Amino acid sequence: MTLLEWTLQGALLLLLLAALPFAIRLERGLAALRKDRAALSEGAAGFETATRDAQSALAGLRMALEQQARQTGAAEALRDDLRFLVERAEGLADRLEALVRQGRAAAPASGLPAPGLQSMGLPAEAAAPRSQAERDLLRALRMAR
């Protein structure tokens, strides 16, 4: 062997010795990846399960939201109907109150019953409340306005 060959052989040996720590580190990293492969596949399986659970929860939420929207629509329609009925009842109550006031004002001071009561065929005693419950009801109706 010539000197040139020995020099090249020495340089190659030095390069191999320099690459040896890198090869050892690479081997350790690959071994760690092989050990973590099981943990990685467990993590992927857990992630897949969590994704399925989230999708089913979203489907349930979507169904609940649709049902709630239908109920809200029905409740709004019912609210509008009730509002109409309340307004109509308030109008009728105002008319009734005006008629009662008019009847009281028109009633003679002699104690005769109000003209409206006679026209309805009610006895004279019907002008005054007969019980405490009736008086309470009339008081509550007056306070509600």
C-alpha cells in the first residue's frame, strides 16, 4: 500500500469515528419511537373515540336545537293569541266598567236597583255583592286595572 492509500484510509477512519456518535443518537431516537409507537396508536385511538363522541354530541345538540326552534315557534304563536285575547278582555272589562259606572250614576238615590239589572231579569238584591268572596273578586278586578 502506498502512502496515499494509507492517508485515504486514515481519513476514512476519522470520518467514520466522527459519524459514530450521530449513528448512536439516531439509533436511540428510533428505539424511542418504536417504544412510543404503542402510546402513539393508543393516543390515535383515543382521539378517534373522542371525535366520534363529539360528532354524536353535535348531532344530539342539533336535534335538540331543531326541537327547541319548533317549540319556540309554537310558543310565539300561542303568545300572540294570548295577547290578542288579553287585549280583547281588557276592552270588554273597560266597557263593562263604564256601563257599571253609568248605571250607578243613573240609579236613583231612593235605593232602586240599577236599570241594567232589571233589564237582565236579575232581582234587586243582585246589585250588591252577596258574599265576601264576591267583594274580594270585585276588589281584585279593580286593582288589576
